[in-house]
Amino acid sequence: MKLILIRHGQSVWNAKNLFTGWIDVELSEKGRAEAKRAGVLLKEAGIYPNICYTSYLKRAIHTAQIALNELNWEHIDVLRSWKLNERHYGDWQGKNKDEVKAKYGEELFMAVRRGYDTPPPPIEESEPDFEERYPLDPKYENIGYHPKSESLKDTRERVVEYFFEEIMPSLLLYDTVMIAAHGNSLRALIMFLEDIAPEEVHSIEIPTGTPIVYDLTQELFIKNKTIYAQ
């Protein structure tokens, strides 16, 4: 069985060097090209998923749609869950990464970005741009989870929970499962799949639009990992 992981293509905020988190921004033109190329790479490898999972965020949803279109494989079910969302970057959402680093210092900046259990500062409702950077999106009204910031540890908890709830049963039922998600939700999942320790999580790099394919045993142990570079 195979598990395909694809980090969404470059978003318009990635291109501007902004923290995005749960803000629902579009793919850039480069990002759409990366998503299309991901589909081409899967087609060339002869890998066709039986089911696909994405987050609630359109940069991941559109990446899946574009890749499946390129595969001419749009008939499969695509299931969406907030549990595959990018980590919530709290007060840093919508802010320039270089400016955040200058304000908070290299140590905290890297502890949040590449560490495991350090969340960014939470965003407060008293801030004048709260509604712009923390939109009260109706799609989250009934999920029972409204973070004001998350560490990678927090993100891992919901991602791994969803893996056991939905993705693992699909792997056992079907042959090939695809997930189109985000840098940190996929880092969290890879950390779990490869049994990577928290102190080593900084080493996980996931390029945008690049399919990562795991060949798994029936017991869901990894037999092989292939990265299909753009």
C-alpha cells in the first residue's frame, strides 16, 4: 500500500514571506504550477490514489484538485478535515517573518518555527486587526476547537488523531491514499510515521508541491520512501 503526502504549492502569502497559519489564502501562480507538476510526477510514476484527504484551507484543497486533474483522476472521494490544517500561528499570522524574527529574536523565532513544543504568542481579541488576522470563519463554528496559537506538539495531536480515525482505516481498505496538506501538519505526520524524536524534528524539510510516497506493509511499517522532486 502507498501513502502520498503533498504539501500545497506556494501560496500568495508564502510569496510575500508572511506567516499564514489558518488564514485561508490562495495559491500563487507558482503554487498552481507546482500542484500541476505534482500531478505530472505521480502520473509518470504510475501512482493513482483511491481516496484523498485535505485540510479545510483552499491552498491545500486546490493543490489536490489541480494534481488530480492532471492525473485525470477526479472521480475519487476527497475528504476534508480541519485536523489537517496548518498549525495556528497566533499573533504571528499575517506578519512578515523577517520582521517577526527582528522583534522576538533568533532563539524564540527558531524555537517556534523548528521546535516542537513552543507556540507563538496568542492573538488577543483586543488587538485592532483581530478580525482580519483571526477571522471568525463559519466553517469552524461547530468543531469545538478554536486555538489562538499552536505548537507543533499541538498540531501533531490533532493530525495523529485524524490519522487513526480516518486515514489508517482507508489505508487498510484501499491500496493508495493521498493527503494534500501543509508544512507543519505534514511535519507532524512524518514525525509520527518515521518515529522522529522531538529534538530531531527541526531536520524535517518538506518542499512545496513535492510528492512524498511511502510504501507500507500491511502492518503500516515503512518499506520505502520516495521523494519525487519538482
